[in-house]
Amino acid sequence: PRPVGMLSRPLRAWPCSHADVDIGPGGNANPAVLVARALRAARAPAVAVDLRGSASPVSLGGAALAVAVAGVLARASSRTRLQHPSSLEATRRSRTGLQAHCNRGVRVSRVARRASDREELDKELAASLQERTLESLDLDFVIERLRNNCYTAGAAALCEDWADLLANSSEEARQLYRQVEELTLLEDEDLSLAEQLNIAGFVEQAASGTILEPGQLQSISEAMAVMMKLRNGLEMASTRGVQIPALLQITERIELPDELLDILLEAFENDAELSPRKFPEIAELKQRIAEAETACAGEIRRVLSSGKYVKYLTDDGYLQIGEHYCLSVRPQHAGRVGTVIDESRTGRTVYVEPAELNGMTTNLTQAQQELKFKTRRIFGQMSLAVLKANEPLKICLEAAARIDLARARLFLGEDMQGDIPEVGDEGIIVCKRARNPCLILRGGIRVVGYRLEMGIESQGLLLSGPNAGGKTVVLKTVGLLALLVRCGIPVPAGDSPRVDFFDVVLADMGDMQTIVDDLSTYSAHLVASRIMLNRTAQTGNSALVLIDEAGTGTDPAQGAALARAILESFLSNGARMVATTHSMQLKNWATEDSRLEVAAMEYKGAKPTFRLLRNAVGESHAIETARRLDLPKRLVKRAEALLSEDERSLLALQRSAQALEQELKEKVQLAEQREADARNAARLAEEQALVLEGRAREIQNKEFALHAKQDQLSSKLESEFKARAEMHEQKLDKIIKQLKAGAGSDGSNVLKLVGDNIEDLRLERDAEAELMLMEQKRRAQIPGALKEDEPLGMGDWVMVLAQTPWYGFKGQVSRILGGSVGMPARISVSIAGKSIDMFKTQVGKTTAPLPKGNKAKNNKPIDHRDLSKFVF
């Protein structure tokens, strides 16, 4: 059976003398009934129902299920015995004959079959091993999460069947990934799919000739609208230039017949009512009925208000029975009022429709019957259209489910921080940081990643290391990554992973008795190995084999020899292989065989770190594990005493190595902390330097803005001065003309005019002198600074003397710019590797700084400030 509880093949049984039924955890009713049928077909005279695997009857669907199964078996057998978990002590495997187990499904052992049926038996065991592989790798947990991400019922149904979910070729897997990748290019409004589209049952019901109910037809209509909107949205995205060929290939299958669209699309309103816009005749009938009901109600109210029948009534109201409007009347007066429609339970009151309403209610009844007939006819036409479009509807639902499943794969990949891998056919796995998907989905905050490489330089990987160190997790991670590729789900394996397509993925993990029930544990592992060798004989590099704890379960020397022979056969077949072991013989062989790479799980500080160390061989650390798990100290000491001298020396060396490793780790941590502190200090210094540089740049910009404003004011004053000078000249010319004109007249007037003009000129002269004085103050020389006319050349060393952030700094002149009118020349000075612009009158000439170590004649260091090599 499949892990989801569906059988992949029919159950068969053979005649036997005794049969047992073992119902374990996870059983359900369907497998139990199938087991009962098989045992009944086996014609066994004695049957026992074994419930030892179930501690609670709830897992069996209740105690009633067990009793029902026993009853079915009793009808097929002469003796039936029902065993409760508390009373099961008899040996199960000592009985001869056929056993049926219901452990996460139904498994019937085939080992008791004849040797002539070995080939058929191997095929069935191979299928059972395949199912056991999927279970042991926890793929069912991942698929359950995938199902939870599905919106539509069809997509959820696809998750229940491995045949629909797993790709059968590398090209098909790549196509699944293309669908996922294209979904990331779409906007939210492009993919409108939030309905369940759970109409498959309605479609099947219509196919049988049944007229569907209005609610069912409305569900089909709404589903059709959703599917058409889905197709239109993807086609609109394609017209915008979004490249989604893989999705469009699916949506091309969403094609519905015109007859179905015409009659069902937009045919309903809320509450499964036919749309009046779609069916105006229905709206007209409803209007007629409403008008008739209004008229009837008005007429009976008029009859009541008239008081015509008041002496015959038991109350003063009316009631509606179906389409009839009735009065409550005493039985003896019913004939005087109208037609009796109904009576009360006591018989003391009859409900009579007044004679005044007979014709009106007849019209109402006819209109209601006509509405019912036409509505029924429309529903029949709709059901017939669904019947004719049965196959197209199924195809459309399947296409919508495929798109929804692709979106679910995308969501699941995001939940696992997965990436779309490169998929080839060469049996290569290259992952920078492979992590176990189940651990991530279960909420693992810091899931350890592994660097995996297989199929390039080596065919397989042999893992060793401590117990509970994570070897099996690595094994499951590799297998799950291969299966996720088959499902088209992004893999959590770091950036740019490559996981090729593996047609065969088989795992020998856990208790193999679940596939072969009447053999010992080790024998069951051997049978599983035989099946795996047969399956990988012709598959080459498209097979991935996972073996846990190779060489254990029997005599260590013989078990290691047999395990090596089996592993060599897998490698000779070309299969990719990952195996874990504690056997020293297998570790030594793996280091010598070029087809294998060895790796170990890291063990630090007397505990595992779950990190994978490539090209390393690990120790089991059984004694240290026992000590870490708080086994009694006397037992641990006794175990150490039982070791040989060489083994005790090796154990002491391991402890010494662990102590040195811990000491080295502490020193490395201290060095890293110091390095981090130094980096923080350097970062803070850089930040402070950037802040200072920003402030200096801000001050310099403000200074340049101030100088620009000064230049503007100077230009303005100069213009005003020229204007006033011209005005004075005009006044003088006017005065001269007036003097010439009045030379012959009275001299007193001339003198008065001359005096007045001279006074005006004196006032203006004083004002101009005051302005010139202010300008001279502004141009006051900085002590020691260069004057405007002093020579200054390129490369000269100068010192900043103005009160700026660069006061006291030395630098070389890198550029000389001409000054504006009334302003000194501007220069660029290279200070500390930066070019600073300033006025020539803000600096003074100085000498170049002496190299470091030079001293004056009196052997005293020269006191100067050389900051040319500082970085700010």
C-alpha cells in the first residue's frame, strides 16, 4: 500500500492452515477490510486478529472496527480469536503460514510462497521496498506540507498519488521547475486562484444523468468563471512580455464548450438564484408572482377591514398557507366565508380562503407553477450541458490543479529557503549547503548544512562518526534532495545547487522486517540488499542507494566482509551510493577505493556538532557518548577497564586531542574577539573621520558661499560708486553751466549756489570715504599672510593662517585661480591628500617639512606640524 493509505496493487492470498492479522499503529478501516477479504479468500480454518501494535483503539478507528473485522473473519473461518494489546504475549513469528500486517498500511508477507514464484515475489518486495524508502526518508511529511499549500481540491488530490507527483524523467523534472520559476515572474493579480474548485463529484453526478441541484450548478458556474479568469490572467501577463511558456502550455488545456459557457457562466446570483439578467423570463415571472402576492395581501386586508366576516372569525388576522391567503374561521361558518384550505389540530378552527380571492390565488398558483416548470427546465438544460462537457471540464480542472500544485511547490520551496537546482542525467550532486527539509519545516532555527559532492570525482560517500552524531540525517538529506527534484520542489542546498535526476532511489534504513515479516532483522536487510542489487543492475548512474549502518547486525568480521561485497557491487553497477558505518574494515577499504569519498561527523568538546567533515574518518566515541548520556559512572569505568591496552591508549589520546582542541578553540575565539575589537575600533575611527570630513566640507561650502556673497556686494558697491561718480559729474556740468549763465547777474546768487553745491559734494564725499574705510577694514591683512601682489608659484609650500578648520596645516599649491573684481586671487592647496580651495591672502609661505628623523644642529627635534600623510 501507499503511505497515504491507497493500495498500489490488488491484495492476494493463498490457502494456508493458519493466518494471523496484525493491526499496528496508523491502521484504518479500509486496509482492515482488505485484510479480512484476503484471509477469507485464503480459506484458513483458524484466524487471529492481533492488536498488539496499537496501544489505543482510536488509531484503529474505534473498538467497533476491531469487532467488525473479527466478525468478517468469523464468517470466513471456523475459529476466530481477538487479542487485546494487554494480553498479547504469544510469539508471532513462530507460527507457520501467512501473516498480514497493517503497519501504516497493509503488508502481507510473501516469503511463504513457493520458490517458483520468486520472480513475482521479488517484484512485489521491490514495490514494498520502494514504499518503505519513501516512508523512511520522511517524504510523506514533506508531501503533507505540500498538500497544505494547495488551494484547490484537485491539487490536493494529486499529492495523494506518487504516480501523479513524481517526475519520470529529467526533462519532466526540469519542466516542473520551469513552472515554479515562471510563477515568480507574475504579479499577484495575474494568478487569480483562491477557490477550491471542488466540483469533480458534481461533474461525475451529472455524467450519470442526474439533474443537479441549484447549489451544485452554482458551484460549477463559479468554478468555470475562476478557471477562465485564471487563463485570461496568464494570457494577459504573456501579452505584457512576461515569458511563461510552461504555464501557458498548461492553460491551453482550459477550454470549455460554448454551449456550457452560454448557459452556466454568470447564470447565478447569491443563494443559488438564477440571474435575472441571464434569464429575463424568470425575472418576469417572479415579478408577476410578486405583484399577485401583493394584490392578494391587499385584498384580504380589505376584506378584514370591511368587517364582513368578523362574526365568523376566531381572530382578527390572516395567514398564508402555500399560495392561499386564509382567515381563521369557526368550522360551522366556513361555507359562508369561502373555501377551506386547512384546519387546526384541535379542529376548532378552520383556515378558509375568502371567496373574493379565488380568482386571484388561481393566477398566483399558475404563475408559481410556471416559474417552477421553467426553472426546472433550465436546471435540466444546465445539467445536460455539464453532462456533454464532462471530459472538457475534467481536463480544465486538472489543468487548474497543475497550476495550483506548481504554486504550492513554490510556497513550500520558500518555506524551506530552497533554490531551483540544475538537473542533469549524469548522477551528479553538488550542494554548497545541503540542509534537511524536514528539520527546516519542523521549525529548526539553525539547521546545520553540509557540503556535498558526488558523481564528479567519486561515486559514493562512506560516512562514519559518533553515535547520535547526525550520520542518518545526512543520509536522509541526500535521499530527500533527490526526491524533491523528482517532485519539482526547490531544494534547500545553498546557492546554485545541482541535483541530477535519479530514476531509482532506494534506502536500507531502520527495521526491514516491515517488508519481510517472517525473517530476522539481519536476514531482512539481506533480502533488501538483494532487491536493491537487482533494481540497480541496469540503471547505471541514475540510481541512488542509501544504506544505514552497513556491516552491523551480525558477526563484525563477516558482516563487514559481506557489506563490502554488497557496496562494491553497487559501485560496479554505476549507482551513486551513500552509506554509514562503524566498521573499521569498511573505513579502511573506503580510504583505499578511489570510487569512494570518506567523510566524518565532527565531534568536539566531548559532544557531536553535526557538521560534516570531508576526507576524514570518524570514531564512534561510544564510551564518551555513554558518559555524555549520563550512564552510571561505574558502568562506564567498567567498560573502559574491559578495553584492551591499545584501545585504552587510543581513548586517552582521543581525550588529549579533545582537550588540546578545546584549548585551541578558546585561543582562536580570543584571537577572533581581539580581531573583532580591532575592526570595530578601525570602523569607529573611519566613521569619525568621515564625520570630520563632512563638517570640514560643510564649513568650506559656507565659507565659499560667504566669499561669493562678498564678491556680489563688492560688485554692487562698485556699480553704485560709478553711478554716483557719473551723477556728480553731471551735477558739476550743471553747476558750470549755471555759473556761466549767471556770470553777468548779481554775484550773491552765484556765491549762494556755489556754496550749496559744495556742501552737497562734501557730504557725498564723506559718505564715500566711510564706505571705502569699511572696505579697507574688510581687506585687512592677516598677520604673516601673503599680499595680493606677492608672488606665489605652483608647488610652493604654504601654511593656512586664516581661522578655518585647516588652520596651522601645511600643504603645497596645486592650482592658482584668478580673483574677481576687488577680491584677491584664489588657490588650491593639497593638504593631507585633499585639495582645499581658499584665498591667497589666507596663507603664508613656509618651508617644506623635513623627513622623519632629521634633527637640527643642536640635536633637538625640529618642532613642526606635518599632517600631509594623515587620512581624515
